Amino acid sequence: MSGSGTAAEAAVAFEGVCFAYGGSEVLHNVTFAVPPRALAAVVGPNGGGKTTLLRLILGLEQPRFGTVRIFGEPPAAARPRMGYVPQVPAFDARFPVDVRDVVLMGTLDRRWAGAFGRRERRAAAAALERVGLSGFERRPFAGLSGGERQRVLIAQALAGGPDVLLLDEPTANVDPPTAGRLHDLFRQLAESLTLLLVSHNLGVVTASAS
């Protein structure tokens, strides 16, 4: 884990967290604090509890013991302040969705109902600009490279205006040059956001974490 700070000032803080699936403990007495606008990373083998840690931060799981706080609040209360980029999911390449449609999905939690409006479209355009994909709005998502699809998914998370961005194995399915460009993007985003990424690859952690 890269990152430091006290629980009182932290963007993400675990204090004595234990978690188990049934009788099998996955996390034991985990304590750490990540300050705002930091780039932090968690490394470990597959099945080592990394995704469980993200689920605890998102409030999708509850610790058996200990506390999880996001900017001093329980995860459920802080959920609107978090963005999540999962491992690149399988998708139907025949489904006719373009890049803007994918990014607009990141604004769903911020509106009540109806069609996407000017505010959401502006947020989507700004998010694509942040990840270096301005002008890609009408391109088919299925026609993008692996690295471009990953950037679109990051833009989707950014469109919701998060303060914390969680990334699950963000460079698992891209080549080394593309991974390097993503590392640069993460460092740029950490100037204004808190980023927490998980990976089974120590090289990813040393390249990305500050």
C-alpha cells in the first residue's frame, strides 16, 4: 500500500477491519489511511482479498470487525463521492453503443429520470477530455482498442464527479506501452482526485503508485 495520513483527514481509512466469507477470513486487522489527492495501490495474489477491499470501500460488504470511513463518513453515505472502474467486462461487440453513451451511464446516479440533458452531456465531454479521448464521442465502443476502452470506462466513472476513484486491475488487458500511458493518466488524475488501484502485478504498483 502506498499512501499515508491519519484517519481523521483521510479520503479512505480502514481501522482494524476483519472480513470473512462464511468461516473463511479474507482480511484480518487491516488498518491504513490514504490522504486526499494521493495515488495509492494494493498488490497481492488472485484471491488475496483485493476486490473484497474495494467492495468494503463501496459499501457493498460490511466488515465483521473494525470500521471503514470515506472522508470520515460510512461508505454508504459517501457513495456519491466515489467512482469505480471494474476489470474490463465482457461485452457483446454487436451491441450498438457508442463512446458517449457509455460515458453518460456514469451520470445515472446524479439525475432523477428522463433523457440525458445538457448538464450530463457536458460532464461526459469533460470526462472524455480528461482521459485524452475528445472527439471519440460517436465512435463505436466495440471498435476501440483495449486501452481506449479502458479510458472510456475511466471517463464513465469521472463523469459522475467523484472525489475517490477505485480501479480494479486497470492495466490487466493492455500491452506495456498502453499501460505506460494509463500510468501517466493516473498520476495526472491524482492531482485532483484520490486514486486507489488494486493489482496482482507488482510492476503495475511500482509504475503507478507515488
